[in-house]
Amino acid sequence: MIELDVIPEVDSVTGYNDEFIIDNNSTLSFDNEFQVSANFLQSYISKGSSINLKTTEENGSIQFIKNDSLPKESYKLETYEDVIKIAASTDQGAFYAVQTLRQLMPTSLEDESFEGRKITIEAVFVEDEPQFSYRGMHLDEGRHMYSVDFIKKYIDALAMLKMNTFHWHLTEDQGWRIEIKKYPKLQEIAAYRDETLVGHYSDQPHQFDGKKYGGYYTQEEIKDIVAYAQERFVTIIPEIEMPGHSKAAIAAYPELGCAGEQVEVAKKWGVFEEIYCTKDETFNFLEDVLDEVLALFPSQYIHIGGDEAPKTRWKSCARCQARIKSEGLKDEHELQNYFITRMEKYLNSKGRQIIGWDEILEGGLAPNATVMSWRGTNGAVESAKSGHNVVMTPTSHCYFDYYQSDNEDEPLAIGGFLPLEKVYNFNPIPEELTKEEANYVLGAQGNIWTEYMPTDDQVEYMAFPRILAMSEVLWSQPNRKNYDDFVQRLEKFHKRLDALDINYANHLYEIEGKQIWIKNGVAYHLETLSEGKTIRYTLDGTEPLANSNIFKDFIPIEESLSIKARVFDGEKALGITFSEDINFHKAVGKKITIDKEPHKAYSGSGAEGLINGISGSDSRFGDKEWLGFWGEDIEITIDLGEEMEVHDITTRFFKGEGQWIYLPEFVKIKHDSRGWVKVDLDYVGNKGYATLKNVGIFEHALKTRYIKLKIPNYGTIPEGKQGAGNKAWTFIDEIIIN
């Protein structure tokens, strides 16, 4: 079996020592049921070159052949010296064959710079089909909005990567982006905010740009976009948020809220207490809105949100409390279930199905709902075990608004850390599910929340290349997935992205460093994913040059070091300089145990990563140094191996309340000669983390072998705070002992 430089990876391929030539003598034959895929191929070649494929009724040199034995989205592609055969049971399957064929052609066809008179294609036999039926990407337009042309470009990229679903997030607290003719104030008021937050949400005090921002898509524009997507076999699922994330709509029509008071369209990020009231007038409004939405979007699914819906207003609302009583509900969580179920019944009556974020599980799941699991995998497991379909999109592997590199020059992002390899290694099927239950997992999607992405270029930078990894997660069979191989194909795929004028992030020439154990202690290892390159490094803080040390096996760690390294191709430096400061404190290389396992999504470098001499990022809690624990108290024991003189101990905890990461109220510390001592935390301004206060645990040097830390979790997040009602996360960094 040969390897093709195609993304996503195909199921099987056989190569032949031959090639097919496309030129002006080539012909195309297809039945009407393959019209979309055949027209796409014909148009792609004619736009990208001077070659015009002529159509013939049968036996063309490029043939589309009906094969009813193949599944809906699968295909066979055969390219020989004298003919290309595309076999599929549907136009959609044939379209995916064309996307594979496209990647076997020169990239210069993408930007219409191809100047040859013939296109040469290697002779291959490809059999291919997707692993999952739902292969999607999401785009939030509430926080920032993008042009119709960009949305079409985004859809083009999805189609090229054999993704079949575009989840279009159209309403938010910060803006309403879809024209609803029955309610003109949604366009006049809800679509615009007075100004926008500047900088990061955690920066204090909040500052604003003073500029009105907003807009909406007309129904004619939406019809055009939907038709464009249909021609590329991309289904658009619109999202109309309810009952929360509705502040913009309530700003336009205050009577939709519980208090009936005027509010403004949100101008900063986060979760707000404004929520649709559960009175009949609200449901009438939402049904009217959905009627117009259904006329625009033919998708089976309509996304109704359901996430982050604070219950504060409902608790103090006489009408909502009356609804709870009249419907025999237990509490506000069951009221949310009533709300979602009522909207589901309405959409079901129109022949549609609802899909919502996993909070729609609150108070019981609506009968026919599909769950989009974002808060880890628990929602997916619960839903699948109860016989409901699931789409996976956990923050840990699918949130493309997280940082993708620990390079400090990366553009501002919400936080977190989701590198390309972590996306690629995502398994959408939770391990808790049986084989039968796994059938309820339809697939997954990457999410792009746009608080910090005001431009098209920034959206592309955050999406690419992670969208490529996600496409392979969802299309390719598990036995065909190999990250090192993917990276080599990605490096070549960059030329296609360049030709398509896509502003992708290129971290392939960055260096990955990690601590390793050697016979006489610990050492540091460097590696790069790109093959055939050299790593050069320095240990004195200077920039690596073409004559600097060549990295071979490892760098011994016997003292504190400042490592700088860079990838070289011959004498040419590539990428950016890698830097790592190693603090060779007394616990480095010693033994450490934790009484709980870190959450598998945020396991960093394991327990040993807390005493490896390397501190985590100041802003990216998902890197390989921070350890994350969800809702659990933990106890850490460090064994120094022998009694040592200790002067102080320091560590720090991440604070990111927007991601439900809360600081412990205190830490308890114990050593050999003293019982547990309570230590408060010192929050460092708006830096996003807290350190231990110096309370005189070590008023003077002492000798000890064991040091223990008890770290209580913050607990359940209270009402009024972000993530209310959920367990809080605890994130801890390097424990430094001197």
C-alpha cells in the first residue's frame, strides 16, 4: 500500500507505475444524479487552468459510475493511464472522491496560477468511507460577525476536508445576526452593541472601545449561503439560543424577560442573568422566530442552545414560579426541561429535531433530543446510555478558541491550550460506552468562539491547521491514523493553504521539550515533528545560530539552565526560538504521589510534572505543566529521598472563572517536624494565578524528607458566578522547594 499526500487520510490505496493526463482532449461522462460533483470537477479544472473538460454521454475519459452497493458517503476512485473512474451510490460520495482527486492535482490550480497544458495524476485505486456520519465545524457570529464571502470560504474549506456540517451560531447576548421580519427590533436593536470590551476579560478594570458594533444577515443572504453549502454537501445547522444567552433579544423586546425592564445588548463577554421568561408570550415569540428560521434552513436539526442558563431570574419571577407549580415541576432545573421539551415538541411538529448543549440534560432530557457534549464527556455518556444521539465537542479537544502554542507571541485568546497533536489524538467515543452504546455517537465538531477573533484572518489562524486534524479524526479509520505521518502530509498541504489564501498557524518547526530520566538523574530532551531537520541549542541564554551545538540525545540537568533551541534546515533557521528555563530546585527528580488522578483531559506531564523544574504558562492552563482536577480535593506527598535542609516552598494555582477554574480558599502544608499548617493564597493582580502567601512555615531552615500538601477544591460554583451549579476546577503548577 502506498501513501497519498491527502487530508483526511483515505481508507485504502493501491498505487500503479502509471499516470493519467488531463488535457483539452479529456472528456467527462456522468448521469444527472452526479451533476453536482461532476460540475464541481469541471469548474475546478477550468477555473484553475486553460483546460476545458468536454462532456459526453458515455465512456468519457473521466467517468462517474453508479454503484448502489456503496454506503451513502463512500466512494471508489480509480485512475489509470487511459481513464479515471469515480464510483459512488450518491452524488455526495462522488463529491468526496472529487475532493481526493483534487488533492492529487497541482496546488497551483487553487489560485489559478497553473500554466501547463496538461495535468498529470498518479495512477491509484482508492477505496474510502468516513468513520462518523457527523463531521462538523462551528462558528460563533454573536461576538464578532464576518462577511458573506468569508462564510462561503469557510464552507469551501469544510467541503474540501469532507466535513458535512456547519453549526452556525447566530444569536447571542452580544448580538442577533439573523433577520426576522416579524420582529424588526431584532435588526434595529438586538443586532448592535454600543461598544466592545478591549483586551482580555480578566484584565481589570474593564475597558471598552467606544465604537458601535454589529450587523445581521438578511434572509436573502442566508438563502444564498444555504444554497452555496448545499452544492458542497454541507448542511448548515442554525443555532437560536434559548433560554439563556438571550440578552440581545431581551434588549430589543424587554417583555421577553422576567422583569420586563430595559437592558442593553451585552458589550463584554461572559454569562448574564437575563433569560427568557417562561410565559406563553415568550414561547409565541420563539415559535414565530423559528417559523422564519425553518423557512431558511432545511436541516434536520435546529440547535436551540440550552447552555449556561442562570436560574436567578426564574427564582424571583412570579410567572415562572407559577409555571413550576402549574406544571407540577420540582425546581428551576425541571423548568428548563419544560422549556426545552416544549420547544422540541413544536419543532417536532414541523418535522425537525432539536440539538442542544449538554445542559439540556438538566431536569431530564427532552424525548427526542440530540446532545452536544461540551463539558467533558459525562453528558455524552449519560445521553448515549439512555438511547439518545450525541455529538462530541468537549472543551479539552474541540475548542479552537484555546491557544494552540505556548509561544508568547500568539494572538490573544480566551485561555487554555489545545495543540494540534491533542486534537489529532481525540477519540470521539468515550471509553465508558459499550460497542452498542457507541453507535449513538454521531461524530464531533470543532468549535470556534470568537470573543477574541474580530477579523477573518484571526478565525482562520485559530481554525487552521486544527481543522485538518479534526477532519482526519472524523473521516479516517482508526487504523489509518498516525500523527507523525499526518504532520508530514500537513507540511506539504501548506502549499495548498497558501494557494487558497488561508491564514493558517504554522507550528511545525517549533520544538517540543520534555524532561526524561537517565541513569544518573534527569535530563532534557528536544524534538521537532518536521523530518530531515537539525535542532541547534545554547545553554547561556543566547540565540542559537547555524554553528551552535547540535542536539543529539539529551541535555543533562545538573543545575538550573536556560535552554534556547531552534530548528535548522542546513544553515537556514526555521520557525521560532524555543526557550525553557529549568529551575533545579531540591525536589527535581525526586518522588511525588497524588491521592487522585488528574483529569484525563488535563493530565499535563503527570504528577512528576509538578517537580520537574519547569513552570507552566502564565495564561495557558492546558499546557503540559499545569495539572487539572475537577471537583476533587487532593493530597500531594513529595519524598526528597533523604533529609534535606529546606528554606521555603512555593507553588501557584490558576484562576480562570470563565473556564470554571476557581482558586482554593487555602492550602495545608505539613513536613516531618510539624503538623498541618493552613496557608492562604495571594492572588497576583490580574495575572490569572495565585501563589502561596509567606506565612512563616519556614521561619528558619529545617531538615525534612517528606513534604505534604492538602488542596481543597473550591466546591460547587454558586449562583451569580460563571459556571454556576457545576463543580469547579483546580489547576496547580510547579511545586518549588528550596
